[in-house]
Amino acid sequence: MAGSSAPRPDTELVQRVRELQPLIRSHAARAEQQRRVTAEVVKALTDAGIHRMNVPRHYGGYQTSLRTQVDALSEVSAACGSAGFMALIQAGCAFIAALFPDEAQDEIFTSPDVRVGGTLIPSSKAVPADGGYVVNGNSPFATGCQDADWHLLTALADTGQGPPEMLWLAIPMTDLQVLDDWNVSGLAGSGSNTVVAQDVHVPAHRVLPVGPLLAGAFPSQRSSADPFYGMPVLLLFCAWTAANALGLARAALTEFGERIHQRGITYTLYERQHEAPVTHLQFAEAAMKVSSAELLTADFVGLIESKAADGEPYTTGERTRIRAQCGYLARLCKEAGDLIGSASGASSLHREVPVQRIVRDLNALNLHSFVNPAANLELYGRVLSGLDAGTPFL
């Protein structure tokens, strides 16, 4: 179980995380090599309070504002994309855990620093049994599972009437196995292995139906009365992943700004890259893409927070627009990273140069099925064209 030494309150959370950047950055290459965030970084982030952001206050959590969450997660991501992605997944899953029945929350939040992982890929089967379900199957892309205390596993349950019901089931990691199958080219240090459930019994109070949740209904009595937990979790995921994209892209700008004063452009007369007009154009173009991504993020984060404050419902157009903004800003950040990567020269291909890892991490993020720019634009375009969005995942 995670420790409970995090400073309180969260007013200085962003600054605490920023102070960890040298440590996180120094471990980024090792995280990629060992295919998981290092134990030192996991502990440092825990002690800083990053896992408390969405834990209910009555369990010692922060219920941190969404804007502050984006700022904190982007600071982690700027130092290491993989550490940032793991942090956002666990922060998000803690939010989902707070929507489970209160009895389940009492089991999960025994520490405000508990690390909760999970996925929304229904590749497992749940069969009703003994006041709950017996679960079997694999749950791939389980980010940070080796350092998690709990896993929110998605499974399909046969209702006997119509299509299967999709469920989130809260399972202690001690009841699951981990397959060592995360060997990838981007976000490689995130430890997104597959977890396996073999005849795992999950009591009914640790089950959260996904369908009603997407419609705004969830079983927690305490959280349902709190506007903080009325924010749509899938729209929050747009904000959390935006933080990862922004942090990575900002780091690319910073690295480029340092490199251009230390190297020339081979086979030209420029002994320092920063003197070349082409560099000025490349740098400005990349910076404008990142600035545009920041504005898109601020726009929909502001909308989510205002909706939470006034209790106004979302239109389908607003929900799909946020999805589209999420994908579009991720694409802008990727384009900025690609531009900087191509302008950084062959020497940037060396593993110790952060630019090449940033480019790969941004590419991986854009491939995520929920972030994917083209898929998200299609959703918004369908609604703009007067059609149904074509998905309940809004």
C-alpha cells in the first residue's frame, strides 16, 4: 500500500512537482530501459501528493481543481512523458474509484496516497456468482500496474437480455497477475502491461456499471452530492491527456532552445544553429503550435469547471467539441515535436538526447484511441452535420 507522507494542502502542489523535475528527468532514460517508472520517481510523486488530486477530502484527498491538475500533470510530463502518463492514469482512476459505492471506497481509500490503475477495454468476462461476479480475462494497457494498489478492470457481463453490460470492477492488484508484455517505442516507461484475472471473485459493492456512469448516474451516495464528482470522467480524460501533450511539447521547445546555441548546421556556414533564419522559422512555428494547444486546453478546461460550478448540463455538441479539441491539441503538440525533432539534426537520435524520446512519446499519445485526432474530429463533424455522434463515450 502506498505511503501517506504527502504534504498538505494542495495549494503548492504544482511547485512541489516542479521541484521534482530534475529527479524525474534524470530517471527518464532508465524508466524507458526498464519499461516502467523507477521506484524513486514513484515515491517522489507520491510524497508530493500527486495521487491525492481526485481522492475525496473525507479520505484525506485534495479534490484539486481541474486547472491545477492540468498544471501539475504537465510539469511531470515535461520531465518524463511516461511518468506523466502514469500519473494522469492513476489520478483519473482515483476519480473513477470515488464514484463506486461508498463501501467499496472505504476499502480502496485506506490511504489518501493509494495508487489506482485501470482501463476501459472490455476484454474480460464477468459471470454473476455469490453476490457478485467471477471475472476472467486480460486487461491490456494497464498503465503503472506494477506500482498500483488497485486496478479498475473493465469486463462484459451477460445480462441474458440484450447486449452484455459493461462493468468496472475494483480489484486489488494482489488478486491479479501481470504479463511482462510492454515493449514499445513510445511512452515506453509507463509500464502499461497486461493484467490477468483468473477466477477472481468481485463482490457486488465493488462493481460500477459503465453505461449509467456515462449518463451521469453512479452509486456513491457521498460523491453524488458533491459537484466535483459530477464532472464527466471521459471529458476529464481529455484534460488529463492534454496535460501530457502540453508538458512534452513544452519540454521539446526548452530542449531545442538549448541545443541551437550548442551546435551548428553541418555543411553550412552556420557555426551556431540559432543564427540561421530557418531555425527562427522552425522555432516560431513550433512555439505557435504549442501556444494554440494551450489555448484549446484552457478553453475546454474552463468549460468543464464552469459546468461543475453551475450544474448546467452539456449538449452533445459541447461534449464532442471537447473530444475534438483534445485530439486537435494533441496533434498540434505532435506537429511541434516533429518539427523540432527534424530540426535537431542527426545527433538528436542518440538515446541520451531527450528530443528523440519526446517525439516518440507524442506519437504514442496521438495513437491512443481516445485521443486520436482524426477519430475525434469525425465525432464532432458528425454532430456539426446534424447526425448522431455515433458513440456513447462522451
